[in-house]
Amino acid sequence: MAPAAIHGGYQVKNIHGLFLVGCSALALAGCGPTDIASPGTGGNVIINPSPTPTPTPTPTPTSTPVTAAAGCPTIEDPTGLTDAGTVTSAQGSWRVCTLPARITRSTTLPKIAGLLYSMNGRVDVGNDAGFSSTSTGVTLTIQPGVILFGNTGTSWLAVNRGNKINAVGTATAPIIFTSRDNVLGLNTETSQGQWGGVVLMGRAPITDCTTGSVASGGTASTCERQTEGAADPALFGGTNDADNSGTMKYVQIRYSGYVLGSNSELQALTLEGVGSGTQFDYIQSYNSSDDGAEFFGGTVNMKHYISVGADDDSLDMDTGVQANLQYLLLIQRAGSGDALMELDSNGNEAQTPRQVSKIANFTAVQAQTSSNNEAADQAALLFRGNSDISLYNGVVNTPNNECIRMNGSGGANASTLVARSVVMSCNATKYLGTGTYTAAQVQTFFGSGSNNNNDGFTSTLTGGFINGANETAVTAFDVTTLSSFFSAVTYIGAVKDASDTWYAGWTCNSTAANFGTTSQSCTLLPTT
């Protein structure tokens, strides 16, 4: 296969037999000597990709190459799009249209055949409306089937307080956020961390303030935080539990998690002080080099969340988040990743609001063939300090790892756990206690043998995540008694049986998780 090329001005350097495509390859505005070329590859751009993985992601690429669109559309934002020429890979050619650095007017990105939208660095949606403003700002609307990519490692989408994103795809035409290397066809099963990610900043309460303080003794909260790694202000936090940052539905976020600063990586999806007015449904994170998704405070409701291949935690929630989540598939690559869930207070145990999270119908998997791979968190599920965690109708399949670690901070700040109809396949240790908790206490909190909980479960999952006979035999908990947000179910886990295919079509396939013939390989782009 010939090297992927960029038309409209490109530069190829031969270094020790490897072709490296530099920032000038895209001929995009804003590239300079400090920009990162192919950020996720460490400089080792693989021109001849690894052999096709097993199982083979399907369907195979169309035999008709993509033809680049004639030009960029006119959008409502007065700055407009920058036509950056065309980009070519083995799949064909696309027109590249670069977004402005700041979107200042409500704007729609239309789906146009043969066209990609590029983020050439941080792209702000609106201006920060502040801590307590009721401003509705601007809305970025993204049509079904649109593909956006980060052209540099430091590219990320920042939806500021008081502004909205309206990214609503469909089951057959998901919206895809991805990396430049993915566009060029350079990625493999282990590619990650090639651009920043999607960040929503809201005005719901948080803890762990950068400025201000949390509510105490009748004093109103003034707590705000700065987005991790952001060089310029990217603030979040407020007092509006019902704040609305928009809607995301049928969305893939691939190869995210670029390191913006020291120990400060973005996730595929970062939700910061996001309020309950925001809607999340059918979201897939793929190969984030940090967490699949992280919630920093706020009041968050989400259904149908899939994290595949996160190199840290599949789900991370802290700084006082109030969350209701249902239908979660948390799947890690063999030998990679940390905890499937890390839920805590991020070292701010004495601050309020206290984290209260209810998670229902989840299937959390660490590969049976991998060695113990939960890293610093020491267990597949980590709960600690000032957090109240409730698990319902769950399946944890982590045969080589400890299942639950709880860290007690003492007194009223200790974490709590409620489990109902949760089954686990773990190694012989099963439980870890740290701080003021012992492993025996954690075992008692889980309560195997009561409330339909079982820590000695034999998994019969098929296809890696679909309920088998043993899962089907477990009596489900009625989650509608918890909140009107939860849907009634008669089964545990995220996927009832082979006929339950809510995950198919809008997702992408990999060796870690194959979602069927209607989903395409994560290393490819849709061509229609």
C-alpha cells in the first residue's frame, strides 16, 4: 500500500526508512514549529498497518473510493470555515474544512458527502457565561453522519458555560469525533491519545474548587474549577442543578486523551458541572488514553454508554457528582487499562455536595486472557471517600483481578456501597480495604448471598458482553423505584440476550469488542 498523502501541499520526510507526515501535510491554518505531528504515534507512523485483527471488524470498506466534496459550506458563524484542501487515504479523498477557533453564533455543521471538519487546536463554543448567568449563549448543531477530527494533539472541543452542543446522530449515521491519524488510515488496535476530546462545561454544583468555596453553614457555593491542562481559562461550576449544556446522542469519540499539561489528560468525554437539563444517550468512547468518560461534579443522567479500550478508567466520577446511569458496557483491552469504575471525591472528602451515584444494568469486563491489569486502583471497581455508590443489575467479569476496593476516610466521610442483583467473577482475593476499611468490611458491604448478589458467579456471557444462561437466571431489581429516569427491566447486565442489539450500527468494532456486521472497524471511517 502506498503511503497516505495529502493533496494541496504536503511534505514527506524519509527518516530511517519511515515516512513521517508533518503538520504541514494538511496545509491547515495555525500549524507551526511547536505543533505535534501524528501525536498518538510517538513519531512512528505505521504506513503498512498491522494484519487484520481477529475477529474481523465488518463490513469491509466499500469498493468505491470517497470523492472529495467540491468545497466548504457557508455556515452561520461570521468567521466561517477555512478550506484546507483535500486529504487522501486508502479509503479515498475528503475535503477538509477547518472550524474557527471560537464559534460566536449558533451554527450548524451539515453532513456533506466527501467532507470532514477539522479542529486545528482548541475550538470554543461561545464565550463563558459565568457562574450564575442565565444566558443561553450559542448552540453548535452537528448533523447525523458528520465526522470531525483533531488536526493536532492539542485539539479539543470546549462547550463553554451557558452554551450548548446539539450533536444528535442516528443509529445508522452516528456523529464521529476522531483523530488525524484515523483519517489518514494510520491507526492500529493500540492507537490512543491522538487529540484532546469533547468537554462540556456547565453551571451545576461541584467541589474541589480552583476559586471560591463550596456551600457551608448556609453560605452559598462560589466553587469553580479550571479544566485540567487548559492553558487558558476554561471554567465550570455554578448553582444550577438543572443547567442545560445541550444533547449528545449516537456519538463516537475515538483515540482521545492527549496530554495537555503535566498529569492532565482529557478524556473522550469530559463532563464538568453539567446539569440535568443536558441529555446523553448512545455514547461510545474508543481507545482513550485516559478515562472513557469523567464526570467532574454536576447532576448527570446518561443511558447507553459504551467505553472500549480506555487506558485508565472506563468510568471516572468525582467532585460531588450526582449521577443516574443505565445500560453501560465497560470493556477494556487485554493487559491495558486501570479500574472499570473509579468513583470518589478526588481527595476532597470533607467537601459537599457528597457524590451520590446510582448505576444500573451494567456489564463490566476485563479480558480473561489478560494478566492482572487494574494498575494503581488495585481492583476492577474502586470506591472511596465521601461517595455513596449504589449498583443495580450488574455483571462484573474480571477473573484475573480483585473485584472491589473501598477506601475509608473515617467518620461521615467514608464511602458507602449498596448492591442489588450484582454478580461478579473475580480472582480469589475479591475484596480490598484501605484507609479505615478492611477487606472483610468491604465483603460485608457487598453482601454476597443476599439481595441476589453473588461474588462467586460463573459468567456465561457470549460475544464478550451478551447475557448467557447464568446471567438470565438472576432476578433483576426494579430500578423504577429509584427514579423516574430509570427504565423498567427484567434482567441484569447491559444486554439482555442476542435479540437485544441497542449497541449495533452506531458503534465501531475492534478486537476488544465486536458489535456485529452493522458496525464498522474503528480504524476506518464511514464512507457514505
